[in-house]
Amino acid sequence: MKKKSIAIMMAGYLALSLTACGNPLKKLPDVSETNIYDAAADMTNNEAADAIVKEIEDVILDGGAQLTGLVVYDREESEDEKERSEVSVKIAYETGNASFTDYYVCSMRYSDDDGWRVKEIARDEDKIAVCMPAQEAGEETIREYLMDYVWYCSDDEDNYTVYFNEDIEMDLTIDSKEVYTGEDIPEEIREYMGTYGALEEVWISFRTDDGFRVAEGGVGMRLWFDADEGIWDFYDSTYDGDLTVSISDDVLAALSDERMLADVSEYEVSLGYYTNPVYFTEDTYEAVSFGDYQFSGNYCERSVSLTPKGNIYDAKVIFNLTYYYYADDGWKLDWVSIDAGVESFLLEGKTLTGVMYSDCNEGAKEYAELSYTFLETTEDGKIAGEAKIGRNGYDVSAEDPIPFEASIGSDYIMIEFDDYMVYGDGWWDEFLFDTLYCNYATGQLYSAKYDYYYTLGEE
């Protein structure tokens, strides 16, 4: 009987002891900056916190990540009411691609039988989640996005655009990479990415050679980490504004100044009706200048500007040369256009002489010698002068002068004589008007009609 009494007393004492210690489910975890989750044991120091852990693992992580930490950063002071409370927790977890820090608010409900249990869990939208990718964007990814999304258009007159692709020679150097997470990411990018993501800024120095031009500069890219897919994706690009473009050595060798002048000298230029073609060889001009190389696809355009010799007019003759590059045959001249114009006529006080022939061809019949003297500019902008014509072998200097007025056009001169200029024996071999044009290859003036031809140059 005595032993039975002792056993009953011990059982009662044990029950009293358990009641005194309290059920941990009846106590919420305290606010602390310390991690209370033991990942190895998959538990905390508080059973109510363990219930929170289970809810996070089942509902939030759903088997797709490994919880690594839990910190209680806020809690309603309502635990003594034993009815409801809210516990705010910061959790850390990892996937195979990244580690995360996120924030959740747990709505807790209390019952006498079960203690504190999680009724509902939701993200704390006032907090910004942090996603740290396991790896930065690799060089292969950066190169791929550079070719897919980035081009660099210069601000100079050439407006050259650098395209990054496998068809050109590219030297790329990644100068710097920096990853930003959480609040360090600009708000507009966070909105674009969603709740979870990271931003990487990459700066690249490049040198490209498309076979025609060499471009050097710097380009920046921003990549964002897609946490759902576990990959880096392109966001945008920026430029240093310091692009330098130079012509490749191969082009400079193939399309040299000497090559282009040779092509100009071989090009046949037609002056107009009743004339023979002319050529702009080295002895026909006194100055030359070259324009910039302009590329479009396999075409290269460049201008060659010539200043003709002579003192009758100031003029420019511009050959616009277009070359095409053939993979098997190199650069070939494809097209030529010519722009020629007089900047000013220098006629006042000059005497121009020449010989009139039946036409412009060798062996043509000689009609007469000519002399045009341009005396002075009139009030209406014309030039007054006098002409002499000596036909049939007569000395032109002994002929009586015929006054005229010359109207100056953009690149021609229209002359009206006071009397007929007679150059032959027929009644039709005479004229009261004539038009002089510029022969830029000789620096002279010429007149070409169906029945006569002559050139005028300084004595």
C-alpha cells in the first residue's frame, strides 16, 4: 500500500512539472536578429516557430528550395490574449541557381488543444526580397546578347553602325562586372523583373573589323536574372560615346588615292553634243582632294575633287566613285558620276584666242582664227567685249573688231554680237549669237555646233 501511494505521488509530481514548464506551442517565438533555424536538424528552439517553418516549406518552398535560415523581425504584442497574433519572419533559402532572402507575415491562431498554429501566410509587400544568383553571367552569355541585341551607331557625319556578329572579326574584353540585388536595383528594373531577380552591369571594350572599317569603343550592358528560369537575360545597353572608326589597312591598300586617280584618268568624260570625250589625266588639274570613304554593304563610295588648270575660271570637278567588293575578285569600280561647276569666271581684261574648224575631229577643215577680248563688266552684270575673226587665212589681228555682250551663266557664257561673225563663204556661214562652255579637262572654253567647233584659251 505504501509503494502504491509513492507511485501515485510521483505521477502527480511529473504532471505538475510538465504543466509548470508549459507547452512550447503555447508560446510564440520572440523578436530577435538571430537566426533560430537549425538547417541540419530542420527545427528551431520553439514549436510555434517549427509550425511556421513547416508552413513555409510546404506552401512557399513546396519542395523546390532548401530553407537555410529564419529570423523573427516583428510580432504583435498579443500573445497573452491567447487568440490571434501576427509573426513576421525573414527567411533564407537556396535553389540550385540562387540564394534568396524574403519576408513573410504569418497570421497565427490559438486554441487550447493545439496552441499556436499558422492560419495564413503572405509576403510582406513592404519589404524587398533579395536574390543572389549562384553565378554571374558567363562570357558566352554576354557575347550572345551582345550579338543579338546590341549595335553601336556613331554620332559623326559618317553615322557608322557597329554590328556585333560572327561574320566580322571581334575582339572583346570584359572590363568589369557588378551584381546588384534588393534595394540596390533601380525601381523601374525591379518592377520589370518582378519580386525576385538581380541586376548585373557589364562593361565591354571592343574592337571590330568588318573587312572595311575598324571600330573601337566601349559598350555597357545590363542583364537581369530570371529567378524562375535560373538564367540571365538581356535588359538594355549603353555606350561610352567615344567610338573611333578607321579604314582597314586592306581597304586603304586596295582603294588607295593612287588607285582612284588612275581610275579617274581612264574614265571617258563626254562634254556634250558635237564634241569628243576628254580624260582627266594628271596634267589637266593643279590640285586634288579626296572625300571620306562611305560604306554600305559591299559598296564603297568616295569622291575625288579636281581643280582644273587655267586662269579663265575657277572650277571644281568631282568624281563620285562607287566600288563593289567581290569575294573572289576584290574591289572593282562599279559606278561613276560627275559633278562639275564653275565657282567664278575670270574673264575681265583677258583676250582668248582659238581656231574654228568644221568639226571636232582630227583632219577637220579649218575655217578661221578667232580672238575674243573681254573688256569690262557692265551695270547689268554682263561683260562688254569685242571679237575678231580672220577667215581664209587672213590675219585675225588685222580684222575689224565686232563688239559683243557676254551674259554669264552658271557654267556657260552666252554672247550676243553687234554684227555677224562670218567664218565661211556660204551665206549661212555666219552667226550673231554663240554659247561658250567649259572644257574642264583643258581649262578652256569651247563652242560646238553641227557645222563648226572651236576652243578658246589665253594667248
